[in-house]
Amino acid sequence: MTSRPLLNKLGLCKPTPLSLKQILQFSKDHRSKESVTKTAKFLSREVPVRLMRRYLDLNSKQDIVKYMRIERLNESFLKCSEKIVDQKLESWHDVQNFTETLQEVERFIIQEHQDALQTMHQRFVVDNPDRKLKLSHDADAILDNIGLTMLGLRVLITQHDISFHNVNGDGNERGVDSVVTPDCNIGVLVNCAAEDTKALSIDKNGDAPNVVIGGDLDSEVVCVEAHLHFILREILKNSMGAMINNGTADDHAINIRIACKDEDLVIKVSDVGGGMSCEQRDYLFRYFYSTAPVFQPTYTYSKNFGSMFEGFGVGLPNSRIYAKYMGGDVRIETLPGYGTEAYIHINRTGNAVGYVE
């Protein structure tokens, strides 16, 4: 069993900053058992470093951790660090066992994260209709850092899993060489997200406004497609709901404009859903803030890194985390009484270093 002092020491180390381009290069370089073993050895240190940084950070904030009721999630960071550091990597069989352990660790932490968010939603929303209990900005920052840590680890673990199974000769269920797409056609992805969200809106509301897409439709970007699709779907879901509630869905369209230049991709989504007050806008990226009716939502992760999260109040905060991981951000402006404009920005070349705390 690894000693606590050693784990604490790892938690004081800085995580390795990695860009999407570097992760993409992993898939090209790691086509042999030797190279995949090298990656496994890297992850046997990198994963505990990232997990233990979160553990030590939260341990130093016990009052707010208890208030948020995320003690069990924090303990899972320690348990998983112990499990990974203790793995030996002297043979290909060891690498196989290590890869399976990473998958178990990923599933375990995801479940603990899910349970923690459900507990907080119950505490701060469902059982707190008058909002007497509130999350502070410090709590939002803690959840952002946990989210970024989780996202970065999931990408690294998924990429290693893909490379291992490709080299091992048993294929991988995703049917790809990398979690990162090197040449994503942005027009196709935006159209796909629009059609998916329209189908969701029709299923839920019986209606959906048209979506008009213009700009640099044929541009290609380096991105994690599932992340960008999630951001677009979240923004469009909100816009469509607002326009239907505002009675403008039949006569007006949501307008999407794509702009690519140099290293930047910016997507502007404009609606005429009535907008919101500037005070409401300032709460959009706060956790568990939602304009949807309060109910007990389902919260599930898919293999593509996310689900709808409707009514949970984490869709927009998660969207911003995904954008930050791809070197960008999400910003929303309101025209009270008229509509909103959302701006999605990512680094289109994949050269930006994914945020690590």
C-alpha cells in the first residue's frame, strides 16, 4: 500500500499541461506495445497527481466541503490514487491490468461525482425552494476545478484505452484512433447539433423554431466533437425553449454565425426569445441555477462525455468547462425584452493547452 506522505507529495506536483494537438499525436505515435507502455507509466503518475491535487485542495477547505456535502467524492480521489500508484508495469499483461484499473477508476469517480451533484441539487434546489441555502462563489470555483480535473482525466484515460485496444488487436468500441478529431467540419457539426436539438424540442414541446446557419461553414477545426456538440446543444436548447415560451418560434429563426480566423473559432447563436434581466444573466454560469421548473432530474454520463442535464442547473457551467478545455470560453449577452446572443469560442488549431488546475 502506497504511503500517505508519498501521495501527498504527488499532490504537490504540477499536472502536465497537454494540448489537443499533443493528445492527437499520442494516437499517431503510440502504435506499439512499447509506446503504449510508456503512456501507461506516464498516466500511473499523472492521474494520481491530478486526483491528489483535488484531494489536498478540498482537504484545506473542510468547512465548505461539509457544507456542500462532497466529503465522499473527495475520499474517492484518495482511494483511486492509491489504486493506480500501486500498479506495476513490467509486462504487457501488467499494462492490460492497468488499463482495466483506469477504466474502473474512471467509472467509480464518475459515479461519485454524479452522486455528489445529485445530493447538492437535492439540498440546494429541491429541498430549498425559497433559496435560503446558497452556494458561494468559492463553491462554484471548487465545482469548476473538479469538473476540469474530471474532464482532463477522462480524455487521457479514453485516449489510452483506445490506443491500448488498437495495439492489442482487439479493436475498440468507439471505432476511432483518437478522442480528438483533427479535421472536424464545423458546418456539419453545427447542423447536426441543431437537428438533434430541434428533435428534442419537438418531442418535448411539440414545436421547434427554424435554425439558420451561415458563415465559414466549410472550416475545419481540431476539437473533441462530443464536447463542442454538447455546448451547442445546451445553448440551442435554451434558445428554443425561450422562443417557444415567448411565442416567437413560428415567425422567427435562431441565427447561427460561424467565424474562423487564425487560431480562433467563434460561433454566435442569436435568438428572439425575450431575453432576460442582466441580473439573471449574471447567474447563468452558477451551479444549480436553472430557469426550468424544479424537479428531480436524471443525471447520467454517456460514453460521449455528457448528457442533457436539463433542469439540473449544470448545463451551462459544464459547457464553459468544455470550452475552457479546448482553449476558449462561453459568453452570453442579453437584450432584455428581445433576446439573447451566445458566443462559443475555442482554439481551432488544438494548440491551446487544456486547462489544468
